[in-house]
Amino acid sequence: MPPAIAARPRDARGYPVLAITPWRGGVPDFAVTSPARILVCAVERRCSICGLPLGKGPVWRVVAADEAAVIAAEPGHVENAAGTVEPPGHRSCMLYAAVVCPWLARPNARRRLDAEGAGLHVPRGEARGAVGEIGGAVVAFDTYEFTVGERVEFRYRGLVDFLPHLLGEEHVQALRDAPHREVEPVEACPPWLLSDETAAQERALRYQ
């Protein structure tokens, strides 16, 4: 587990809670992503997983099989012209998400519960799927842009790196090597991206 994720608040089972996961009554709601928290991360250029600054380098995201297959076929012509609700993060954080999140890690994974993500509805039982030998990918881009409407939508520009997988566990070695390749964060996550939901909502109001 990357140090920045290990420092995150935990649920009752000991699982780290993402920066974009809202808290209700002192309990994290993993089935929902918070539009307010996503907005804060977008404006402040923070990782949607750990909540720490992204810095000036490339930004990373995990993509599903369909998008990964398109990138693999035409890596020089990738632009998210249609936009996506998936926010960016650090390389090590996205590798970790691809390895441990059941929905991201396995193409045959099915949702145990309905899920909502900034305007996106994923029904219970839906499978993630694969395209041939591609189940998804961890992808780096030069930068991102975002728009704010009913939801926050991102567009990523300038493909930098492409790490495809059928199963997320294929990234385990890269994840283990990540601390030796990246500069460790030197600051703590702000309270508005920890377990204080009131602080998160108040912070988001600054940017609306």
C-alpha cells in the first residue's frame, strides 16, 4: 500500500477510504462518489485516491476495457473528446486501485450493490467486461481539463504511458517498485478530503 493511501482514514474493516468517498453519519459510503469532493480535487489538482497534490508531472487514471482497447489500437490519436467522470490521481495510487478494487481488478467482477458516480449509475450485478486480452489499463496523460455542470467531467490530453492488463494483479510488481521511482509526499491531506464531510461540502462551495 502506498504511504499516502496508508495514511487515509479507514472503515470498520480497516480498508482505506478514498478522498472522493463521502461520509454519512461517520461511516464512509463506498457505493457513491462525492461530486463536491471530486470538484475540490479537480480545482486544487489533488489525487482522487489519496487527496494529496498531483504535482506538475503526468496524471493517471484507470480505464475500462473498451477505452483501453481503443488506446492500444491507436495510441497516437487518443483524446477524451466526450469527457469522463473519472478523476485523475498519482501513478502509485491508480496502480493500487487497479490491483485491489474488485470492480477494477477483474473483468468478470460484478457489482454487489448499485453504485452512483457523479451522474453515472452502475446497477447491481453488472460486469466490467473485457475486450480480448484487455480488461483495462492504468494510463498517464500530460494534463487534464474539466467542466462543471450537473457533474464534473474530465478530458485528458497527451498520452504519456499505457499499462494494459487483463487482471489488475498484473500491476503488483509495478506497484511494489513505485516508492523507489516516485518522490514521497511531504504534506498531510487536508481535513476537507478526510472524514469531515461538512468541511468537504464547505470547501466545494468556494468553487461553485
